[in-house]
Amino acid sequence: MSDSVLELQNVCKTYGDFTAVDDVSFTIPAGMVYGFLGPNGAGKTTTIRMILEIIKPTKGSISVFGKPSALAVRERIGYLPEEKGLYKKMRAWSIIAYFATLKGMDRKAAKRRAYELLERYGLKDFADAKTEALSKGMGQKVQVLASIAHDPELIILDEPFSGLDPVNQEVMEEVIRDLKERGRTVLFSTHVMSHAERICDRILLIAGGKKVLDDTIDGARKTIPRRVRVASADPLDFLAELDAVVGLVPAETIVAIGSEKLLTFDAQLSDKGEPIDVVKACLERGVHLERFDYSPPSLHEVFVELVGDKAKEASFR
Amino acid sequence: MRPILLIALREFAENAKTKGFWIGLFLFPIIIFASIFVQELLEESTPTRNYVVVDQSGLFEEVIEDSMASMRRAELLRAIGEYQSEYAKDKPKLSDIDLEKVAAPDLMGETEAIEQATKSFGDELELLLGEQGLDAVLAQMKPLLVEDAPAFERPRPRFRRVALPEGIDASLPLTELAEELRPYLRGDRKVAGGEAVDGQVELFAAVLIPADIEQELESPGDAMAAMMAAGGQAEGAATERRGIQYWATNLADEDLKGRIDRAVTSEVHRKEYLARGMDAEQVADVRDIKVPLFSLNPNKSVGEEEVSMADKIRQWAPVGFVYLLWIAIFSISQMLLNNTIEEKSNRIIEVLLSSVTAGELMMGKLVGIACVGLVMITVWMGSLLTILKLSAGPEAEFPNMLLDVLQSGGLIPAFIIYFFLGYLLYSGLFLAIGSVCNTLKEAQNLMGPVMLIMMVPIITMMFIPKDPNGTLARILSWIPLYTPFTMMNRASADPPMVDVVGTLILLVAFTAFTLWAVGRIFRRGILRTGQPPKIRELFTWLRAE
Ligand SMILES: Nc1ncnc2c1ncn2[C@@H]1O[C@H](COP(=O)(O)OP(=O)(O)OP(=O)(O)O)[C@@H](O)[C@H]1O
Ligand SMILES: [Mg+2]
């Protein structure tokens, strides 16, 4: 478990004056499922391409399975690129088998494996169809299967969930979980936090080409203050005065129950503050609470909190 | 090595699935097949042409009849000859024929040649080829033929005279006569005659000779005088059509017209000789005297200087090979572009490049496309030889002889080398173009100039054998893009050693350089999105590490 599968040291990539990836370092140990998060244009795809040696880093070093070149260990890596595409005239099974043989698999074994995978993940009926006859999502599934057909130890998936319906998103999660169960290492990028939350051991967050966070899910949650969400028809301003509360921010929109308008606030707790302090204060003042919610922040909130500004900035670049 | 083979295999399989591949594969044999067999078929299926002759002068009817009869005799003789050689017991083996010794054929057709040769035996032949005469001939021939030879069938005559349709008065003025015949000539009505079931056949042509034809005879002096007299107003004469009228809707088949023209003219000449007190027979004899003329080639050893069939083959075979190379390159260009651009536009390229190096990918593609070329050439050559074999009869050794001839000239190795290098060079270019483009449209823009460059060998292909060591040929030979075509074109003309060795070295060096450069361009271009790079940018790619 302890040997690292992938190691990046001070990796930079510049396009002209623009720095797409800025001094990123991280290490992925074997058997981990790593979520690679970041706003649009953060440099995720660029980083992944550098790992796979499709483009060369401007600076820094990358080692995969202890080798400086991913091509030297290509049969141990599986890759699903961000932009999906298949040979239109080839059949689903043969495309899977072809990529598997390119990765060093025996031709017969590759064919058998292709059929096996297609059956297992619900594409049995399309095994012999030309890929141009598949829908986009089906094609994408075929491509995912093609990337794992040679049973690689490290699987790198760039946005594997995009374009899939909810059911197939679950299938995709299942694929990743299966890989994890068999001790494989997975690095995948996504914009849907709930997937990352459900299946990742750790997440790696980058923004503007720089690493922002590399932690477990719990660790990531701890990076933003604890808070309770309260809703009431009565004014709640007094909460800001409490010792236990450091900040009070209006949250969500105003919700109406019956004729009454509810105001919802997030009360951020101080280090020593506890949720019960908020409840007590309300009872003392006879404030009627319609809603009280204390749960750890979601990854979504962490994301918005940590890189929200950067994401907006990037969209105007 | 394995990835290269795998990529080559897929590339080959992919191309083998395209329509272009199969069209390319079969087009060539079909063209050859067509050019050999369709001609025969056409000859066999052309119906007998029926014509009418109205000779109001009464001067030429007979000579026309004679001429047509002579033609018919030649036809029959030819058919008998073919019949005999087809079913002869001991057929002369084709392999006994030495193409090196056979003189290159004249352009005259076989039937005409027979007619010329038998000209003076008209009457005897007429007898021999009549019903009984022919039976006797065939009976004599019988022992020499194989047992199961079928009976001889008289070939259909090419032309047959039919009578003027009933109700048309042969003495009408020509304009009215022509008017009457018009519906028949246009196929609206049929004339009686021939073997057709209902005794009705189509009229092919009408020959109308006016009564006063003798006043219309022209000689160059007369024409000049007439021009002078008319003061340059020559148009009037044309509209009057005072002469023999040959009416036919078919403008392509002019044999009948030519024959009638010749027959009438020679009759007029004969009369003129008589009128001028010359002996027509003697004049005819004199005109048959021929000066022997041999084509000789100073490059060949003493005693064998005569230009033979083999020499002709050697001279023109290279043109065929140039054409083959051209077609091969032309048909792969689309495949290479399509496949590379598909990979680029679908971004399959990323998966590929995470599995193989750009160099391996390029080599794989080249090997794959080379296999496509190899299959094409093999099929083409195979079908060419098979068709030749079929058309020359089952035991014929003609294809082998053809190969021998080519071999003896040292042409085959030259073809293989030039073909290989040319193919590689152009495949490399197409690959480079494919790698820097994202859409077929972009690629086609870039292909424009390349196609222009490629037109040159096709245009010069037919000229170069006529002046194989001339300035144009030599200049083109030293341009590497044209070396394979031009040197192949010149291969049988003993080009100077400097040209052979020099251009080959240049070609090899240039091809190697191109592939190296293409490798660099490919590596960068293949991942590139957006506009194709500028030329200047390409040079920086070449220089950069
Ligand atoms: N070939 C290139 N030339 C110039 N700039 C590039 C190139 N490729 C990427 N970039 C820039 O690098 C930055 C990072 O791009 P990258 O594709 O890595 O982002 P990403 O994190 O994958 O974003 P997304 O979530 O939208 O896929 C972007 O700002 C992009 O404009
Ligand atoms: Mg991306």
C-alpha cells in the first residue's frame, strides 16, 4: 500500500506566457481512489496529459511506477481522455480488443475480455455493433471499458461521468468501486462533487494551475468552519452576538410555509462553540425554530468556498 | 515492433473496408478487361450494316460491288485462318515465338492486310470461297484439325447492299431521293432484305451518285481556278453538294464511306489513265511497288538491330508502370488523410499516444498503407497476367514471355525500387498533411497544391518515351518528387549512368529526409487543435528538439 504509484514534483506547463499548470506536486499511493477536482481551466486535463506523456512538462519531473516515462509502463496504465471518441467503423468489441492489444495483451485474450466486459456492464447486445451506431453515452462506456480491458494497475479517467445518464453514472461508479476492490489505483477528474464524495479516498483540488488541497474527504470538510443551518419566521440577528458564533450568513432563498416567510441562515461556529449553544440561545429568547440542521459541509460547499472566486475569474478570462 | 504491426494491421483492415480500396482494386483489371474484350465483343455484336447504292451515272456501281466483294473475301479468309489456328492439331506454341524477332506490327488492321496481300487473286479466291469451294477447303483442312473441332461458320458480313425500298424511284433528282430515304435512314422505317425474321432490316447508309458526276471531278488546279473565279465566295459551292452523297446517321463508323470513296476514286483514276493514254494495269502495278523500310536501333548488337515487338513492349511498358504508381499513390492519399483525420477529430489520438509513441504510430501507418499498396499491385499484376493468359488461350505462355521481355531489359528491379521509394515519399507527405489538419476540408485545401504537383507526371508520361533523354526528362528526373515517375518512364532508354545513380541517391536521401521531417511534424501536428500551422511554424518544428 505504501509504495507510490504516481509522483509529481514541481510540475509546470506553460503555453507561451500563460501558465496552465504551476508548480504542482503530489503523490498517489497504490490502491487509492483519487478525485481530481478543480474549476474549468484549472489545469486538470493538462496535468493528466503530462502524466501520460502525451505532452511534455515545461519543468518538473513525473514518475509513474518509479519510471520517468509513462510509455515504459504503458501496459500498467489505463487512460480515458476528456474528449471521447471511437473509430466509427469498428465494432465495439474489436475496438476494446484493439486498444488492449496495443497495451500488450494477447489478441485472443483481448477478444474474450472485450466480450466479458461488455456483458458485465450491460452492453452485451451492442458488442457487435459498429460504434457509429451507439449513442454517445454507450460509446463512452465502450471507451471506458477499452481503457480498463488490459487490467491496468493505474487508471486515469478524465471526466468519466460527463454525458452519462443517472443510471449509467451509477454503473460508472460501480466500475470504479470494482477497480478499487481489486486493489487498483484510480485517478479521475470530475465536476460532480457527489461522485467524488461517494467513491474517493482522497481528493486533489487545483485552481489556476496551483494545488489548493490534497486531503481525505473528511480532511477536506474540516478546511471550512463548522456551521449550523437555522430557519425561523422570527428575526435571528441576535445569533451573531453569541460567543459560539463567528459569523451569520443568509443562506438559500426565503422559503414560505403557509403564510409565514422563513429566513434561513448559516451560523458559523467558533472553535469552542457547539451547536447546542445556538439551540439554547433560541429557547431562551422564545424563538420558534422551524429548521435546525447540523451536518458537516458537503464537498460542494468546500469547493465553492475554496475555489469559487477562482472559478468565476476563470470564466471571465 | 509489436505496436507498429498492430497499428499497421488495423490500418490495413480499416482501408480494406472502404469502397475506395475495392474500387481502386478492381478498376484497373476492369479497364484492361474492357479494353481487350469489349473490342472483340463490339466487333462480334456489331450488326451487319445495310446500305443502298443509287448510281444514276451507272459508272461506279460495279467497282463498288467489286470492292465490297473483295472485303468480304478478306473477312472470310481471316475467319478461316482464325478457325484453323484455333483448332489446329499441333498449334504453334506461343513460346516458340520470339518477340525479340517479331517485327513491330504496322497500324493496319488484319483484314486490310489480308486484302492487300490477296489483291491479285480475286477471281480464284471468289471460286475458292464459294459454297463448294469452301467445303472443299474445309474438307482438306479437316485432318489437320483436332477431332472435336466444330463446323466452320461463315462470319456475318460487315456490310450488305440492299435494294432500294419499293416505291422509290431511283431516277428522281438526288435531293428528292434523299428526302424519300430519310425516314429509312433515321430508323423510322425499315427496308426489305437480309436474314431478319420478317425480312425487314434497318438502313445504315445510302450512297447517292448523281448522273453528272463526271462533270464534278476536281483536281487541285481546278479548285484553285474555281476559287479565283468565285472571288473567294466559296460558300455557295458547299450548299449545292454537287457530288456523291453519303447519308448516314452514324458518324463514328466511317469504314463504308472510306471504302466507297477509295473504290470510286480509283475507278476515276483508271479512266483518267486510259484517257491520257496510259496503261491502267501498269499504273496499278507500279503503285503496288513498295519500298522496304526497317526500323533499326543503333544501341542493339549487329544483326539484331531491327526494332522488334519486344523493343516496343520495352518502350511502352514503363508508361504502364508510371500509371500504376500514380494510381496507387492517388488512391492511398484519401485513405491516409481520412484515417489520420478521424483519429485527430475524435481525439482517439490521445488514447493511441498513451499506448504507443508518435514514431511507432507513424511507422505503423506507413507499413499499413504499404501493405494496401502491395495488395493492390499484386492484384493488378495478377489480374493483368491472368487476363492476358485468358485472352491468349489456355496454354499460352504470353504472360511469361511478357515478363521475360521486361526482365531482360532490367526493368523489373527498377520498377520495384522506384515504386517503393515513390510510394513511401508520397505517403509521408500525405501523413504530414493529415497530421496538421483537423478536418477533411482543411486537408483538401492543403492537398490542392500536392495534386497539382502530381499532375505533372501524368501529363509528361506520354511525351517522355518519345524523347527519353531529352532536357525535360532529365530535369524532371532530378526533382526528387518526380524521380520515381520520370526515371521509370526512361528506364528502357538507357539513360546516362549519372542520371540513374545520381537521381537514385538524391531520391533516397530526400525520402529519408522527408520521413524524418514528417516524423517531427507528425509528432507535433497530431496533438494540435485549431488552425493548421504556417509554413514558418513548420520550420521551427523541424529545428526544435
Ligand atoms: N494547447 C493549449 N494551448 C494554449 N493554452 C492551453 C492549451 N491547452 C490548455 N490550455 C490552457 O490551459 C488551461 C488549463 O486547461 P485544462 O484543459 O487543463 O483545464 P481543465 O482543468 O481540464 O478544465 P475543464 O474542467 O474545463 O476540462 C486552460 O486555461 C487552457 O486555456
Ligand atoms: Mg479538462
